[in-house]
Amino acid sequence: MGYQLRSHGFKAQLCHSCIKDEMELYWQRQGTNPPLQLPSMRMVARWPMLNTSVQDLCICRATIVNYENHCHACRDDAWNDLTASEKAEPEDIFGTRIPGVAKGQKAITANQQWRNTAATRQRRHNNRIARLCPCGNLPKKQLGPQTIAAREYISYCLACMGVKVDPRWNKPPVKYREEAVANLRRRQRLVAAVNVGVVAPGYHRTKGPLREIRDPSFRVNIERGWVHNDPFVGGHF
């Protein structure tokens, strides 16, 4: 169905606000060593060790690597139990529910599912939008109608929330490149210095109800608002 056009397997797209936040973290990670004291950091697909290198904080493959020498049936079960099942709920939340659910403002109950209206589904279909950004906002427009996930410079994994940045196919826009992001950080520090306690929205905290600290040493910095005490954020996993 055309409504699912912007779904690329496990990869999906972020909104401009989350892209800005994640590109800042990406540049801060460049040339650093992964913080291996966090268990999930030992499983990431690729840490950006060199300047402008690929970052892929997905851990899905690593979660089933111990099953590689098992039979096909066991590997299928491991994939379904450890990865595919983790994708199903966010795929539904971001694809079929109103933004308030993703933001943690509307709880799903037996009596209220908070689904999108037919008009909303049609409007998103017309705009080639399949899923919301995890923060509950609309994602950026894809690069073109035939674009595949590998050719997007940034995406995230629906199952484990690991963000991938790949500047090889399509370089990030100028406003998200290293010098521009560094200038933005300097301006924000100046504002905070003049107005004590003033922090740009989403800059130091996640956008969900937990308002967790964001940090380049954390694998996940985008909170899933509908998940109670989301274990991915805040450097807990």
C-alpha cells in the first residue's frame, strides 16, 4: 500500500528537530572511543571512529549473533522473539496512532485505541508519510519517491532505536554539517550563560515525559513517550 512508502524494512525517518539533535551527537562522537561500560555499546553495528565516518547504533544483528550456528528454525525463532517482535509495537504506534500516543500524552486502553482518522491516513499517503518520528512529530520528506533507506543520510531502527548516519550516499545539508552544528552549540551556550537556566527545547533533554538527559555516550537519546520509564534512554542500556 502506498501509505507505507516511507517504510524501509526496519529503518524509518526522523523529524527535522530530532535530526538536528542526532547530528549534533554524531559530530560529538567523531574520533572518540565507544563507552563500553554500557552493555549495548558492545553490540552496536558501527561507532563513528573517524571523521565523517558511518555511524550505526543498531544492535539487532548482535542480539541474535549467538544463534548463527543453530538450525534455521532456531534462528528464525530468535529473530522473531528478539528483534521482529520489538519492531511490531513502534511500527503500529508511529504508523496508525495519533501523535499524542507517541508523545506519551494519550494512553492506549481497552476502550480507546486513539487511531488516526481516514482523512489523516489519506493526507499522509498523499505526502508519502508512513510513520511519525518517535518523538510524535512528522518526519522529514524523503529525498525522492524511489529513495531507499541506504541512500538517506540519517535514519533509525524501529526495533532498537539505534540511529544510523551515513554521509556517503547523500551528504547532510549544510545546516547539519560539523561547523554549522558547532556554531549552533556556541550560540546556545551564550544564551544559557546570559539567561541562567535557559536551554533550547530538546537540546539537553529528551522530548518525552521522562525528560532524560541526552548525551553522545548514550546509544539512544530519543525517548519513546508511550513506553513507561523507557529503558533505552538516559544511558541505562
